[in-house]
Amino acid sequence: MPRVLDPELKRALAERIRYYNELGIYDFYRREDQVSALTLTNLTSIEPAASSAAHESPSQQREQMIDRRSAVGIAATPDENMFEVLSTKPEYGVDDPARALKIIREDLGDCTRCVLHKQGRKQIVFGVGNQQADLMFIGEAPGADEDQQGEPFVGRAGQLLNNMIKAMGLRREDVYIANIIKCRPPGNRTPEREECETCSPFLMRQIAAIKPKVIVALGAVAAKTLLAINASMAELRGRWYDFKPSGVRSNDPSWTSAKLAVTYHPAFLLRDPRQKKEAWKDLQMAMKELALSVSKKGSA
Ligand code: URA
């Protein structure tokens, strides 16, 4: 039976699970006798199956983790739905990314998990491209054209993204393209935090199925949601983050994380083309990481 938890407790619990995930611990057990009595001060009834930091108090562990994270640029990722985290995903054990993605799409169904389903969306925009791509681009949300066609980045911003991909020496069909949220917000407004949190677990599962080497977050909404960092684009760009999709793990033990870089959203570049030079630097960083030839001049 579904359990209803106080949102504050749910958030704190998800935070603890995310913290253990960051330590490389994914398996948990619940002390059944305490589950019904969970409170904010009693989070220890969710235990890691084995903790290398068992001798440290939770607050010591947390402080050290924050230090480590800022020192090495490890990304925290939000996932407040800890029962999703704890439950087994139906695609676990499915090695073929295409099949895993199909399962995730089926699980998403005709989604009504957030308000966007009743605010004029025509269809869910799941993602498109090479299901075994080394490179993934993640944007914010579908716009009108994407909502019409059911595919991310097909409007004007999409044309520019295509040019950016081409400038990297790749074709659109070589990469995988998705968004933080899968339904068009009315009037193309910025997605609400709750919408991002409700929808992004599906994106995390898509990432774990595709297992990209590199993720490029397009714009501030994508970057801040994926990294759970509230920072300016100037602070976010120009470095690598070690990105582990939160709440999920890949079937492939050799893949635990992707390298994530942040660049400007193509829609922003359409408004301020002078920043294309900066975006090209970000893409070159990604090209180097993917061992693509960086001698080409950017033509986006
Ligand atoms: N902007 C986005 O962030 N995503 C799209 O799919 C289209 C425009």
C-alpha cells in the first residue's frame, strides 16, 4: 500500500539516501519495526547495507561529504521520491538500452503526475536519438513545436542545437536529446521546482539506461536541476562535474557516472549570439573528452 509521508521528512530521507549514493552505497534495508515511526530525527531506520563510514556520526559524514563534493566537483542530484529510490525499477536487469528505454516510457505512460498534464500539453516529449550515445544534451522543457511534434529541440532553438552538434563533427542522430521535464509548461514558462522533481526521476532512469560518457546541460534550469546547485551560469560553466543519476544505477558495473558540462541554452544564444563563442568553448571541452577532433572551427 502506498505510504504517505510528511514532505519535510520525505525530503530529509531522500537527502540521506542521496548522500549514501554519493558514497557509492546503493543497497539499503529498512528496519521494519521503525518504518511506521519515522520522524525527522529518526532517519537512521533507513540503513545502508554496508557503510564504510559507519564510525562517523551522520552529521560528521554529511559535513565531510559536502566538503568532498565541493573539492572534487561531485554533483548532488535531487530525488525526493525515496520510495522510487528504494524500489526496484522495472528496467533493472535489462541490458539493452533500447528495451530499457521502452520500459521507462511505458512506466511513464500517459503521465498525470504533475499539473502540466491538464495545462494544455498535447503530448509527452520523451527524448530522441542514439540510445547508446556517448553524448547527451539535456534542455529544459518542450516548447510549442516540440509539443506538436513529440520530439525535443525541433523549433528554432533546435535548429541551432543541430548546428552546434554539426560543428562538433556529429549528427543529431549520433547523440541523445532530452529535457528535464517532458511536458510543455503553459506559455513556455519556466518549469516549477515541483514539476522538475516529479519528472526528473524518469530522466535519471533514461541516463542510466543510455550510460553516456558526457552530458551537456543546456541552460541554467537543466544545470541547476541536474546538479542541485544554485549558481550563476558563469559559475557553472567551464568545468566538469562527476554526474551520477540520482536514485538509479546502471546495469553495467563499468558505468557509474557521466562527466557533465554546462553551456548556454540555444534559445539564449539566439537572443545573444555574441555568447556563441563561449558556448563553443564548452562544446570543445566536451569534444576533447570524447576524443573528437577539436581542430574544426565552430560554425553554430
Ligand atoms: N527548449 C528546451 O529546453 N527544450 C526543447 O525541447 C525545446 C526548447
